Amino acid sequence: MPSTTLSPSSRTSLQPVIDAIILARRQGQAAAAAGYDGALSTTDQAYAVQAAVAHEFDWFGANVPGCWKSGGPNRETALTHAPLPPAGVWNSPAAAGAFPFHQRGIEAEVALRLGRDIDQATAETLDETSASALLDAMTVSIEIVDSRWQECMKAPALMRLADLQCHGALVLGEWRPWQALDWARQACRVEIGDRPAVDRRGTHPMGSPAWCLPAWLRHATRHGQVVPAGTVVTTGTWVGILEAQAGERVLVTFEGIGSAQVQL
């Protein structure tokens, strides 16, 4: 996975953040983001930290990552992106077992899959409509939100981005052919343990899960890489972040698309 181009001095200044995330992953103990106030000032620096940590653990080798997350709070805000470690991408029904989590936030999402290879030149031309034509499938996904920072979602935005945007694991349901649905009316239900179900309709923050595709593909190809057919991106939560505990079962259902579940 090619790293973001930074000057040697800038890369050196990022090393304490890189080391903190690596140590947190190795030891299973979250670090205090407050100890690194001001260490990151740009998204390029946060992406460089992502790449350095991925290189340390050899998550992707020289390959483009096969699974990503992409999103943001609304269409007016710049989207952010993170490649997902393959060991934490599971098919539904999944069991977390002893997988290490500090927190277990639940996001109900729709994941999309590319039907063809995309190079940098193609990515630069895309809008939502043309990017949607490149898809071959979609599925229900559950993102388990976690962090190597003790503050988790209260850590500074760039620190969260450096830590794969607070990613823990991803559960993918059964794939079905891509189809643009009436997203403004799309129903979603989340069941966690014995708690009352959470129902939402038309609550995707960008209005459509395909909205992120052009920005994500430009990011993923920005160093000249080709993103291959079969690459998956999960596209933002319909329910915010719901709290879950170890031992609970999580079931997410999107009407007309399918379901995914995980035993925590």
C-alpha cells in the first residue's frame, strides 16, 4: 500500500503517533490521544499514519486494500477514507470470539462492490451516476466501531482518521446485485441483545450510499494504483453509533437488501 508523500521532517514528526497506534494494537491497550495534541495538522498526515501502521503489520503488502470505509457527516463536509485490515472483515453470520475490542459501537451500513478495475484517470472523471454504473453488488454491513485511543470518538478528528477512522471490524451480509433504490424511504432495523429494536428510514447522511464513490475512488487511486474489481467499500451509518456489549448478538436488516449479524 503506497504511503502518502511527505517530507522526511514531516514523517519524523508523525513517528510518535505511528508508534502509539502500533503499540496499542500489539498490547491491546488504548493510548491517550491527548498526549499527542497538535501532532497532526492535515489529512495527508493522518493518511500517512494509516499507511505506516498498515506497512508495519503487512496488512496489504504491495496490493491495493480489498475493503475500505468511506463517509462523512453530510454532503458539505469533505469525506474521509480508511483501508480495513483483512483479519477484521468477516462474513455474516459472524462471531467475534476473542477478537480484541476496547469499545463495541455498532453502525448499520450498506456496502458496495466494484464490478470492474478503476484506474486514476477513470476515477478523476466520476460523479455519483457514472460511479454507480461501475458497481456489481451491494450488501448489508455492520461496522464495529473501536479505537486505539482512549477517547475513541471524542479524540481529535485527525487522530481518529489516523486510526482508520475508529474502525474495529466489519461484517458483510450476502451480496445481491446492485440496484439504486429509493434511499429516502429505505428502512433499516438494528437489534442488539434484548434491547428494543432501533428503526430508521431514509437516514443515510449523504442521502445515498453511492455518494461517496467518486471521492473514495480518487483517494484510492491517488498514487496511480488500480483499484481492482471486487473491491468493497462500506459507506456510512444509518443509525449513528449504537452501544453494544460483549456477549450480545447484533442483527441489522435493510428492507429489500438483506441482513447481517454478529455475535459479540
